[in-house]
Amino acid sequence: MILILMGVMGTGKTTIAKLFVEKTGWVYAEGDDYHPKANVEKMHAGIPLTDEDRAPWLNALHAQIVEWDEHGTNAVLTCSALKQKYRDVLAGNIPSGRLRFVLLEATRATLEKHLASRTGHFMNPALLDSQLAILEVPVDAIRISVEHSPEDAVQRLLLSLEALKA
């Protein structure tokens, strides 16, 4: 299975992915590492990315997903995947049931608290409003609250995955 941990900035995608990988041994990729330099510079400056900016990034992520699928690798990828059309690119030609989106959710207050405590990240916290504005909540995602600890979120995710197998 391939999981895409998605959501707006401040939901703890990276933290939760790393904890999940510790518990499962799955392969992990940080979606932000696939951004072209120009995208990173725009986001650092607080300039929201356009769909055109995101296209090469989404295509690179899709290529990684295809590789995992071809090798039967269990993997987790972090990616905001805010719009349905972005999720469609990521999931393109991947067999049904092989890829699942996991929407990490929190209140605005929790997101702002997370962003205030974040260090060393290129994303400008001023972009939260633009991300919340374009988020299209997927109808078929596993939804996990991150209002509590990252460990709690991982436990909820593991339970959700077990329920899918049943």
C-alpha cells in the first residue's frame, strides 16, 4: 500500500510520517524534497504556488509513486495534495486500493500553534490562509485528527488501516 499524508501546512505530515515509518518499516519520502528550487523560493517569500508551479512537482511525486507501485513497495509520502486535480495526478494509473490518501486535520488554532513552534522550514507561515482557501476535502480519504499528539495520530492511522483490511 502507498499512503499519501496530506493536508495544509502545520498538520505535522513529516512528523507523523516519520513516526509511522518507525512503527511499520515502510519506505518514506518527503514531498517537499521534490520541489524545484523556484517553488521553494516562492514559498519562503510567502508567495502561494500556482497550479503551473505545482505541475512539475506533482509529476515528480507521481513518478516516485509509480516506482513504488511497480516494485510492490509499502510506502508513505507527505504531500499537501490540497486540490482534487492534484490528487488525480498523484494517483494516475495506480490500481484501485493500492494508494490511499490520509487527510490530517486540525483547528486553525492548533495549526497556528504548530507553525509558531516550527523551526528550520522554508514554508512561510503566512501561506496558511491560502492553503486553507484552496483545500478541497477529499470524500474518500482516511481522516485523522492531529489535535492530540503525533503518536495518537499514528495510532489512529494504524487502527484505520487495520479496519480497511477487515
